[in-house]
Amino acid sequence: FNKQSTKELHEQIVRHLLVPNWGGTAAIEIEPLKLKAWLLDFEVESSTRGKYKSVMSGIFTWGQCEGLVPRGEEYNPCRYVKGREFSAVTGYEALALEVHDTFKVLGELKQPEYELALLIATCGLRISEALGLKWRDILWNKRLIAIRQTFVHFHLQDGAKTKLSRSRVEAPQLLLDALAAWRRETTYGSDDDYVFASTKLGGKQPRSGSMLVEDYLRPAAIRAGVLRIEDGVTYGPDGEPVKRYGFHTFRHSLATCLMDEQENPAVVQAILRHSKMDMTLYYSHSRRQAKRAAQEKVLQRLVPAAAAEMREPMRGPRTIQ
């Protein structure tokens, strides 16, 4: 596995779902219909159900490669479990904030949570990359940040998510000034210390991303009026329900802002360090204002043309007094 989080997810599915239910059954005796019925019993989204199926199918494929299961599609029951209930496509759509909303959230944060959020909002780092940073990774004179390791699920991993991500990120001077101010304040300011070190752990590890979201980022967004909670449901600035809100929101917001400003898509892709342009386009959300502006351009060309071709309405006969 390239990511520790992916490995842990697969292990959880195998240990807590597959083994307890199918551990006592021979692989070649698992019937597709029974497998499908078992999967449908889970009250989860179709994408989650599809993930369970995918992990189980991978185990069968591995068993066939190792000679533990007869080769051939007919010996993998997952191949015959089909339907939209197992779709890998998720209905999740990330939240992208307007610039003024991002500004309001940042205004509710204090040092060093402010610096962490500002780093992601301007450079597009993933939270795992930001937490994995050490002071020596900031190349002050070159105004660059080197991504050398990530911090995922309380584990440090060398490198980044993809080969393209293992690169150097441009850092604006104002951001560097903010980080330098934090370095002067923190107890852990040596080159080998983490930029966002955990004081509870004596600086030996970075802080927890999930705890930072729950303790600082979400409350800041609520105080700023960007998020509101009613009857246990979280709503965003446009009044739509929000499934997730975290540091990754700033990454989507950055992509959307740059695209709205008519930046070269290749430049946006380079900033986000996506290996494919399709992912960059997925990250950039079309805002309502942008949609309306595009429609207005078409409307301004259609309406005058249509008005010119319109004939004067026929008048009815005048009433004779």
C-alpha cells in the first residue's frame, strides 16, 4: 500500500467484516447471491458497500495468484455481484469557500492554528503534508517548501501521496513571514523539530489533524458564520448540508478561486500537484456567480438578436365610438 491510511482501512474491513462472517467458509463455496444479500444488509452508502466488495475481490485475486484459489472468474463470486447498490461513485461533494469566507474563518483562528490554515489555503498542501513538515523543510531564501514526509493516522511516512507531490512548493513571502513569527514563539523551533509539534507529546510527533478540526477549525467556521448547525445537521454558506468540513476544504477553495480568476489550468494543476488535469478540474467548483456571469454573456447575445427579429404585435380593431 502506498498510504498507511489505505492499509489500515483494508485491515479493518478484513478483520471486522470479512473474517467474522466468511472466515469459516471455503472460498469456492461462497455463492454470489449470498454475498450480495450480505452486502445489502449494510445500511451504508453504495460507495462504501462497493469498497467492501472491492476489498473482498482483491483477496480472491491474491488467492488465485498464490494458487490458493482456482484461477478463473467463475471462482471469484464478487465478479457476479453487480448493481447500482455497489457503485464506486460517491455522492460526496467537497465544500469550496469564497475568498471572503476563508478570510473570515482565518480571522477566528489564533497562532499556530492560523498559520496552519493559512499554509494550506495559500499553498494547497494536504493536511498530512503540512503536519509532516519540519523547520528544515522550509527553504527560506528560496521561498520554497520541500515535501519530504507526511503524517497520516498518527504514522509518519516518507515521501508524499504521489510522485508529483514529492516536490517543492512555492511559498509567498507573507506566508513565510507568518511562519517565521510562529517559529520565534514556539518551544520547538530547531531545524529538526516539527513546525506544528504536539506539546502534549513533547514535540516528538506533530499534532493530530482530526483534533485540530474538531477543536479549532469547525468552531472557527461556526463563529465566523460560515457554518451553522441546526437539528444536528451542518449547513454551509449557501444553505446546503455539508457532510465534511476540514482543512481539505481550503485546498478545494484554492483551486476554485484560481480557476475563477482565469488562471492557467496547468498552473493550478502544478500548485495542487495533481498528476492528472481531470483531478484539478474536479477540485475546482463552479460558483453560482460564475455560472450566472456565463449565462449573462449568452443572454446578452441572444436577447438583442431575438428582439430585432420580433415583429410588432398585431393590433386589434379599434372600437368605433
